[in-house]
Amino acid sequence: MKEKIERALFEARPYIEYYEELKRKVEEIGSKVQDEASFIQLVEEEIKSSREPFKTDLKIFLQKFSSL
């Protein structure tokens, strides 16, 4: 799953405003879970608790991750 996170970050990077913060957050979430379903669920929870424009960065990342 780590490779999929890295690939999604790479594909989302041109559209992301706070890339370093996003990378740190999704890697932190990825280290807590073992499967993609749990990862997606935690990212969705993070989206709910985040403020713009970081919320949009998370949504873009999740869209790229889900499409891989």
C-alpha cells in the first residue's frame, strides 16, 4: 500500500496546495492501518475534520488513490 500512496501523491502533486503537509498526514494514516479500506476511511474522517484548502488537497489525493 505504501507504493500506492506514493504514486497517488505523485499524481496529485500538481493540484495540491500543501503538499508536504498532505504527504506527512497520509503517511501517518498509512502507518496506522493495514488495509486500503481502513486507510480510505481514516482519510475520509480527516477530510471531515479539516479546513479548506487542506480539505480539498485531501479530496484530490483520495480521488487519485482510489483510481489506482
